[in-house]
Amino acid sequence: MTESDTSQEVLIVTGMSGAGRSTVANALEDLGWYVVDNLPPQMLRPLAELADKASGSLPKIAAVVDVRGRDLFHDIQAILSDLRANAQVRVVFLEATDDVLVRRFESVRRPHPLQGEGTLLDGIHEERNRLRELRASSDVVIDTSNFNIHQLANATHEMFASSDDPALQLTVMSFGFKYGIPTDVDLVADVRFLPNPFWIPELRSLTGADSQVKDFVLSREGAAEFIQKYAEALAPVFAGYQRENKRHATVAVGCTGGKHRSVAVARELADRFQGLPGVVVHIKHRDLGRE
């Protein structure tokens, strides 16, 4: 393997039809990636070799690979294995729930590529079956069910704008269990063991970003101990992520409604994580605006 081989970076964008591959591809192109859409998997190796011969003018290339390749798609796993031996390869898999995919296809009035004579759901289920192994071996899985086009583009920018930076891009997300556990996270913490400020009239209308709620939550028995020990426990995890070239991770902190306890604890954890070597922290409150 030559030095130029090891420097070549290849990003494979794949996943469910209707999950946002085109949006991600456009966002990557805006970030300076050389993007090829609907590429047959067999062309991945020649593309990487061509980019390598470009004397560094194409250090980052992204290829959208999916079931539109029909029978050519069957060899994707073997092709990726071969490609990983000669280049830095990451696979990003986009998915969404069945009902969201159906709504998206219906909104553009296009059939699913595997629908045939069946229904939209028939095509979606067949695609999930064909992609099961590829999803399991992907480096990043993004559930776009709750994203609009602009949110997905912003998420892509956040994830890949600093792809040359070896730091771990860590998102600390607060959420409410009553709205469902986020599907595209790496670690989940449950802080419902702490007393709920919702039941205190003067705190109910506030959030964990307000000092009154923050002080209440962090002063409860077990709160400081949990935050300290959880941050200490995850420090070697994040160091391991960096050693394994995992550049993006999400820690989700949940309470009942995602408004008080989870917000306060997530902000405190984010401050702790920010001090870890090689970790750049972003904070997101998924359910803070919900009623």
C-alpha cells in the first residue's frame, strides 16, 4: 500500500430510497467533496484509483450507491472489503420509518425502485431486506425520519465539514422518553431517577436551561455523583472511538418530557466532555420546544 493510498478518503452514501441520499450528496458537494451519484459498486475501486492519480486534487470523494444499481448491487459487501484495504472508507447509511418513506414517495408521486407490480410498502420491505447486511456493517447510521431537507443538510455539514480534523465530533442530546428514544444515537442515559421539576409550580414553565431548574436538578441526591461517574466512564469510550477512527458520536440524555432534567444534565455533561482530549462537543435539545 502506498502513502497516497492511505490518504485517499472515500465516503459511501447508501441506505433506503427516500431517506435523503440526494440531500446528503448535495450537502457534501457544497463542502467540497467530489460526489458521484448512482455509481455501480464495481466502479468504486476505479474511482478511488482515478482520484489517487489526480495528485491530491481530489482528496475526498463521495459515491452514492444504492439498489438502483439492480443486480450490480449484490456484490457490494465484497467490493467494500476490497476497497477498505486500499483507502480510507466510511459508509453512511440513511434510513427512515416505513410511514415516513411512504409519505415522501407519495409527495413526489414516484414509485419505489423495487415496487414492481406491488405496493410502495412491498418495495420498501424488499429494500430493507436487501440492505440488512450493509446497514449492520455501516460506520454511521442516520435516521432521517424527523429531519426536513434543511435539517438533514445542516446535520451533514456538522458531521463532515471537519472531516479532516481527527477530533471526535460529539453531540450531547436531551430528549423526552414520552416522544420516543432517538434511534440514531450511540449511548442513552436515563435521568428519570431524579425528582421532576414539572411538579413544582414555579419551575414548571421553565426549562433546564434556566438557572432555577438547573440548580434544583443538580442539587438533588445522586445527581452530582451520576454526572461525575458517567463522564468518567465515557472518557475511555471516547478515546477508543478516536483510536478506531469513529469521528462522530451522540450521547442522548432522557427524562419524561425532555424539558427539565435531561436539559440540565445534558448541559452539565457537555461541559465535562468538552474538556476531554480530542473531543469537540455540540449540544442539541430535541424536544425542548414541544408542548
